[in-house]
Amino acid sequence: MTTPLSRTMSSHSKHDDHHSDSTADTPTEEPQENITQHISNLARQLSRVSTTAGNELHAFSPQPGTKLDPNSPTFDPRAWVKAFVRLVESDAGAAPPRSLGVAFKNLNVYGWGTGAEHQKTIVDYPIDVVKYLVGLVGGGKKRRVDILRNFEGIVDEGELLLVLGPPGSGCSTLLKTIAGETAGLEVGPDSYMNFRGIDEKSIRRSFRGDVLYNAEIDCHLAHLTVGETLSFASSAHSPRHVPGGVTRSQADTMMRDVMMAIFGISHTVDTRVGSDFVRGVSGGERKRVSIAEAALTGAKLQCWDNTTRGLDSGNAINFCRTLRLQADLVGVAAAVAIYQAPQSAYDLFDRVTVLYEGHQIFFGRINEAKQYFENLGFECPDRQTTPDFLTSMTSPQERRVRSGFESSAPRTPQEFAERWQSSPQRKALLQEIAAYEANHPPAQRLEEYKSSRRAEQFKNQRSKSPYTISYLAQVKLTLWRGWRRLLADPGFTIASLIFNLIMALVLGTMFFNLKDDSSSFYYRGGLIFFALLFNAFASQLEVLTVYAERPVVEKHNRYAFYHQSAQAIASYIIDLPYKTINMIIFNLLIYFMAHLRRDAGHFFFFCLTSYLTTLVMSCIYRTLACVTRTTHQAMIPVSIISLGLMIYTGFTMPTDYMLGWSRWMNYINPLAYAFEALMASEFHNRKFACAGMVPQGPGYDGLPANSRICSVVGAEPGSSMVDGDRYINMSFKYYNSNKWRNIGILLGFLFGFLILYIIAAEHAKPPRNKGEVLVFRKGRMPSNFEKDHGDVETQATDRPVVAEKVNNNPSSGLTAGASVFHWEDLCYDIQIKGKDRRLLDHVDGWVKPGKSTALMGVSGAGKTTLLDVLATRVTMGVVTGNTHIDGLATDSSFQHRVGYVQQQDLHLTTMTVREALEFSALLRQSAEIPRSEKLAYVEHVIDMLDMQEFSDAVIGTPGEGLNVEQRKRLTIGVELAARPQLLVFLDEPTSGLDSQTSWAICDLIEKLTASGQAVLCTIHQPSAMLFQRFDRLLLLAPGGKTVYFGDLGEQSQTLLKYFERNGAPPCPQDANPAEYMLEIIKPSNDEEAEKIDWHQIWRDSHEFQEVKQELSRLNSLPDTRGAAANALENGDASQHKEFVASFSTQFREVLIRTWKHFWRSPTYIWSKIALIVLSSLYIGFTFEAKNTIQGLQNQLYAIFMYMVLFQSLSDQIMPMFLPQRDLYEVRERPSKIYRWNSKSLSSSSLQSAL
């Protein structure tokens, strides 16, 4: 069995457990090992449950409540891993041990650009097409964009490498290159990489799952629970042989539970993972789900990209300790990029490298790094951690030069790199790399590694496959996941069934109870045609389904969980029950309401044909989704093909009237064969009474019968009955003998397109990532960017910081608050699977003008939940308690009178930074403020947040456009541009930022409070210096329970004295108070929790009584209440409405923004244009309007087909509209920026114009 930490074991005795308090206690003498092995084998044969030597417990069958039980509060990860290692080592069927490391030198990574990036609009699209064609024939100018320059390093088995550098320095690119994630990048031909004797090509091709890259952004299926997500990951890497005599299912569940226990998310096992738009676990918990999922891959070489983003310092340190545990006990090698690394986390690493704008300026042991830079002439300030000191080397504003080194200390990235190139530390590194090469020559260990990997794979898995479980097992596993997703989110399926039920009733009513005579011929054909279309085109929206799950599928494919085609098959199969139920309901209603042939055999044949058609069309649509890169691209062929299938079915234009050049379209049309089969089934061997003979009327009554004929095609003179076979033969050239042949052809189409779909899914590629390159509007690019800014990750050179401006004019136009926002006995309860769960438990507090309050607690303690409740943003559950402003209850205007900086940076991707700020200012500032003043204030916000360099840059999507730091500044700016009157909520404003930018954000907070603004801010991983910059602290324990609310005091002494006075151990002088308090309030077990209940201590404390007295005063002071009431009556009336701006203003601004969004989405607009033009040409060339009855009918059907286009145009709108709707629901509606009807009306108006 493979461990989730390192799928196959390297003997832990090879590694120095120098970061643990105890060493490995595995017997080292060979005779004892043999005895242990012999005893283990005997026990396995007798009981099928492995045991280990001595009194150690079984890792897969621990006794409840012991330290090996992941569901026990006494669980010990180190003890469990040791027991697991022993279990694997004692099992004769376990795979041989293997490990990985990497050494690299002359590593150069670059891309190719065409100069500065400008935002594309509708008019640019044709020009870009021409440029692309010119580029294909060798034209066009491209320049090389260097990202990493001459990197060197080594991460051997059992070692941890810390990668330090600010955003944009190349940290992500370095990790991606090591892990082989180089799509869109090029690695220099002279670059050398050695994976312990295995070449890079073999790693990428056959051992992809052994090298992991974990991206910064969390990507999950939001509706699955945490337990289901991790169970899937555990099962996807389940090995062939499971040690210990337990079943594979038991082992996978144990692995999942262990990982959840290690990362502290066991309590979320039944909670949805969620996303930015789907409520689920907290942001910190979701990050730990990502970590646990990646750890379950058991990769030997792991690359973690800013993985601690969103984690509190305790969980960040715990993550690093877990990596240390893997390295020490199972020989994992890992490289980790962390923007804000606590000192205790830094000490867990072996090596560190520092990056500065694509240059490597240090690589070495962690205890050598600080001294190296001090020798260069820099000094480390007091209380600054070593990682912060190392990162400060990349910031001219932050690094400090020692006295006497002003002229010799390096200043630019190139100078730092030159010093490193000539340093003795680099020479020692090159010698170490040379020794590594000598010990691990290329291809030396390839066969040995393959043998170990093969022993781990399922028997029927290919030996060169990077996947562990067999293809069939992958399909079964993804089927299980698909079923769980369907149960968790059945809304779309139910809505689709209801819609199709309504359409069946409408169609059935239109063709209700058709007569059994010749007058029903046309109607029967029309009903069969429309029923066939509804069955066939019901799968059109599966294009959006494929795109929705593609990011997760691509990530899991990189993790070597499963083939993309396995997920494609499972996704197709999981929809079959819905398709079956839909087919039965739809066809049952229309078939019997319309009085079609009431015979069991013909009814079931109708259902079979319709069902096969649905399956065929589903394959076609899914294939189109797989071979395109965006939904807009996919909708063009989907719409054109759907139109062609309708036209050439054979009903709107019989085959005899199809033009010769287009007749082949009928031969390859699956709907044409289905229509012929259904028509034959309905009319074969049936005689219909004639509804009208010709000639008839006065003067014709005496004609003999042979002189009269029924007025339908296929009638015979003198006969009052019409033969159904003759009718379809003469009208459509259809024959009953082709009925079952056509079923065979449909099956052939089904298998053919299914195979094509599987192949397309397996080779589907993600859209090429352009990297975080700033994109500007034409004519708005700063001159310094036009000259030379080519970093793929960012263009942040000598980034300005807010600190330089803190003391310059503190008020600066900011709205000074005068009211106190306070709350008392706040509780929040929700129901999870029928059980009540309290997320907030009697929380008290206030935020006063000119004061900043830090809201802290471990991940999942309820910090974001408290902000949501205070900001009245929760839409479910029960909230009790009181929230007041100067003693008055909050009203509907409260939401737009505060600023709420969400943890997620959600913006409309096509807008520029300045436009996003202006939109917020124009709709949220007082209606009495002139427009010119609002726009001037936006410029002030840009200047205050130092966004001048990218104020005209396009926001873009995460990973393309603004980088993490710039997005966070924009998110804060959008709220400041609204001039919040009461206070500003900030949810994790420093999450994902480096220490320099985090410090700058705190400078901004100080500037806000200096202007009289009230600030309530949640924060993770603060350094001691950063933590001290807040005035007060509200500390929450798990369960949303208050542990402390009060002043921090000088050097946090007020806080520290409170805890020490109530039984906490003294805080060491060099310890971070923020880490100290989180450590002591988070009990390691139930016994410790019972010993010190910090929540109860707080409730019994003198400080708590003072809080209650102050809240009572705030609630009862008559002068404060009177002043507030007077302001409500006589102040700016617009500020006390639900929305500040009038409806006309809302409509105008939303309309302008929506128009810009469309104008800057050329793919969407040109897709619509292409669809209309191509469809019009298609219809025009197909229907020939001759001066005949058929020609007249062709004209009518041409108009009908043109009208059908509107359905395809509507389908194109959905991918464009849904992200805007999500943005409105998650950020803009809770902030009361504008009404929903403003958005709907503006979008409808523009769509109508287009």
C-alpha cells in the first residue's frame, strides 16, 4: 500500500529525523528484522491482519481512541506514519521503495511575445486573424521574454526547499518547470535537469503522478463534500496490493481520515467544499482540502505554490511540519513557495532560494542565507524574521544597508545576480550538483524505478502509464463521483425535466387527438419531426457542463488520477438515467395525447429511436466541446450543425427537392435516418380514410368513383382509403424495409461519435495561459511598460508602497466616521443535513471611528461568517442578537453605507482598474455629490493605493491580467471609492501577499483610521510587527466563541497579560504574540480542552463585564441616540435609502459598463456574427424558392429555420451572462450597488440591439 505522503516507501532509517524529538525506532539489526518479517508473514497468513513488532498498533486497524486513530483527539500523525512505514516494510507484497529528487543548472525559461499587450475589441479581431495568418507563413515580429535566468539548485531525497520572492519574481515558473507544467513556456535547450538518474522525458511521460505541482488557486467540484472529494483522491491512487489484510475501501477511507486529521478538517467531512459562488467550507478550510487532496497523490517530488495562502499561522506551520514529516520518514523531496513564512516554518526547511525579478540571488542552506546578505552589506532589523529579511532584499524601500556599505551593496536585480554568480556559496553549490550527477548518472535508475512503479499499478494497467488504477477502475470511480454530484446538486436536472414536461404538454396540446384520416398526414409528420428535434437537441446544454468541469478534470489529469477520457465516459453514463426518464415522460405524453399509433410495439420503437437520437446528439455536442477552447467558440459549430441537421432531416425539404451539391448532408444526418424510421413505423400497414375527395361540390356528385381521387399524395383513383406506405413512399421516398436498417445506422453513428468523443476528451487541451501580463487599453499604456516589460508573471519593478504616503495629509478626502457600530449576543445557526449547527455563539463587540480591530482565530473559527452576519449578507440560517449604530438598529441602507472587502477578488474581467473604481463611486457615493467630484475622488483612491502604473490595465481573470497583489489593491479600492460612512470590513486583505505588500496594506489601514474611519479586519499569519499595528483584537475560538475582545496594548502586553493571568504559559520574548495566542487557544486534545476552556474564562472575566457595560452605555445614551435620529431625519436622504443612486443613474451606468463588456469581448460578438452570417448563407443556398407549391413551402420553412436561430443565439448568451450574474449575486447585490432590474434591462437592451 502506498502512503498518501509518498506512495512507495523509502526506508525512513536512511533519513536523519533531525526535526523531531524522537528518532525512528525501527530495529536496525538484520537478525531482528528477519524475525520481525517472519512473525509478520505468519500473522498475515493466520489472521489476514498484519501486525508489527512489539506493542505497536495497526495503522489501518487502530483501536478507537488511541494515538493511531484519526478520529481520536489524541491522534499523533508522526506515530501513525511510523506505524504505517513499519506495516509496509513488513509486507512482502509491498512495492519496492523509490524516491525522487532533482538537480538543475543553466535553467533558463522564456516565452515569446509580440510586444506590449493591448486589450482586444471587436474591431481588432479581423486584424488579429490577418496577423495570425501572416505569422503562419513566417511573418510577424516576436521577441523573447526571459522569465528565469541561469538558475541552479538541488533538492535531494528527504529535503525541503523554500522558494522566496515577491509576486512576479518567477517563483511559480520555477516550480512549474520542475514539475513539468511548462505549457505556454519554453525551457532553454542548454538547461539541465536530473531526477536522481531519471531523465526528464521519462518523468513527464511515465511518472507524471510522482511529480506534483499544487497551484495557488483552489479548484474543486463545489457541490461535493470534503469527505467525498478526499475519498476520490485517495481511491484514485490506491495501489494494487493493500497491506494489513484490510480491504481497499477500508484502506482508502483510512488514508482520507488520516489526511483530514493531519490538516484539521475532520469536522468538515460532510460539508460542501464550495467555491467563490457556492457556499461551503471557509476559505482556509478549502485551502486545506486542496493540500490534503494533493498530498493523497503520494508524489515523490512535490512543488507547492503559495499553498499557505488563506491559512492562519498555526495551520501554515502545521503544513510545513507535515512536509517535514514526509521528508524525514518517507523521503519526500519538496519545493515550497511562501510569500509570508513564519520563522518557525522557515526553520523546518533544509534549503532556501531567493528570487528577484527572474534572477536567482541565493541558493543554500537556511542557516547560511541571512549571513550571506549581511556580508553583502545589509542589516536585519530587530524582530524581523529571517524569511522577511530575505524577501526584503527584493524591495528597495524595505531593505536596509549597513553603515559603510552604501556604495558597495548591490541595488538592482542584475547586481544581486552578479554577486551570487561570483560567490563561494555558488561554487559550493556547483560542486554539490556535480557530485549529484556523478552519483546519479542519466538512465541509471530508470529500470529500477519502473519496476517499483509497476509493482504498485493494477495488473491490467500499462507499464508505461502514469496512472495507478486501471482504466475500468477509473471509470467506476468517476461514475461514483458523478452520482454523488448529481445527488448533491439535482436542481439543473429537475429543472430540465420540468421544462421538457411542459414542452411535451404544449406539443401534445397542439397536436391533440389527431384524426385517423388523411387530414392528419401532415400533422403526424410535423409532430414526429418536432418530437425528434426536442429529443435530439435536449443535449445542447451539455456543452456548458463539459466546460464547467474541465478545470477540475485537467487538474486531476496532471495529478495522474485518471484519464480525461475516463471522466468523459463516466459523465456520459451518469446522464443516461436523466435522459431515460426525460425520454419516457416526453414521448409518453406527446405520443398518446396526439393519438399516434396506439400499439405497444410501435410506441416502444418510437421511444427507442428517439433515445438513440438523443445519445448520438449528446456525443456530437460533447465532442464539439472537447475540440474547442471556449464556450463561445463551441457554440458556433453547435448552432450550425444543429441547423443543418434540422434542414436535412427530410421533413422541411423532402429528399427529392434537395439540391444536388447538398444531398450528401442528408446521408450523414442521423436525424434523417431516425425520421424515416419513425415515419415508417407510424404509417406502415395502415389505411386512412380520405378526408376529402376531388373533384367535389355541386355538379360533381354524379361522377363515377373512378373519376374521383383523394386529395393527398399517395391516393388511388376511386379509393376512399389512403395507404400509409404509399403516402411515405411518394412524399418522402421512405420505405418500411429501411426501418431496422436505420436503427443499425443510428447505432453505428452512436458508437462512431462515442469513440470520437472519447478520443477528443483524452486529448483536450486547456486554453493557453498568457500569464499575468498586464493588458492595457490602446493609447493608455504607460511609457515604461512600452519600453521593456516582459515578465510573464508580472511587470512589478521596484513596486511602490503605501508606506511612503501614510503621513501625507491623513484626511485626504476620506469620509471621517462619527458613529459607533456595535453588536451584542450575536448567534448564527444553520442546518446541515437536518442537524442544527451553531457557527457564532454570543459574540459581542464594537468598532469605533479612528480605531482598527483585528478579527482573528484559527481557520474555520467563524471570522468570515461573523463579517457576513455583521454586514447582513447571510441568506440562510437563523441570526439572533442585536446590531446597532449609536444605539439604533441597522436598516436596509446599512449595506451600502459600509465597505466590505471580500476575501475573493471578484470583478468584471473586461473592465479596467479605473473603470471599476468609477463604477463604484458613481453608484455608491451620495447622490448630492457632483459627478466631477466623485471622479476626482477616484483619482485620489488610485494615488492612495499606488495603482497609477496599472490604473488603465484590464482586470482579466485570475492567472491572466492583474496579479494577486494588484487584484487585492483593486478590491480594497472599489470599497474605498464608495466613501463608506460607517466602517470598512476587510476579510483577509493580506491573504496571498508577500510581507512587503502586507505591510503596505497595514499602512493603508492606518491611513484609514487616521482619517477617522472605523476598520474591522480579519487577518492570517501576521508577523509580530504587523500584528502590533492594530488597536484592538476580537479573538474567536472554533465554534464562533469569543476568547478575547479588547485592546492589544504596547507590544501586545495587555493581551499577553490577560492570557498569562488566566493560566497560559508565558509568551517567550522572541515569540510572535499572534502565533502564541492561536497556539494556546487551539487544544491539541479533548483533555486539554476540558482543562482550559478559554471561552468560559472570557465569559467569567472582568474584561467581559467591562464590554457588557460599554455595550449597555452605547445602547442607552440619550444624546447619542438623539444625534443619530436627528442625522437620519435631516441628513443626506439618499444615504438612508436601500440604494443611493436613482434608477435612471443605475440603468445608465450599468448599460455603459455592459456595453464596454460586450465591445471588449470580440470572441463573443464575432461568434454571434459568424453564426448569423453562416446560418443565413446556409439557409439561403439550401432553400430554392421556385414558383411551385414546394417552392412556396421552401420559403415558409426558410423563414421558420431563420427563426430557429434565436434559440442558438440565446444559448450563446448564457456563458456571457452567467459570470455577470454570479458577480452581481456575490458582491454587487449584497453591497446594494444597483437593483436587479437595472442589470436585466440593460443586458436585454444591448442583446436586442446586437
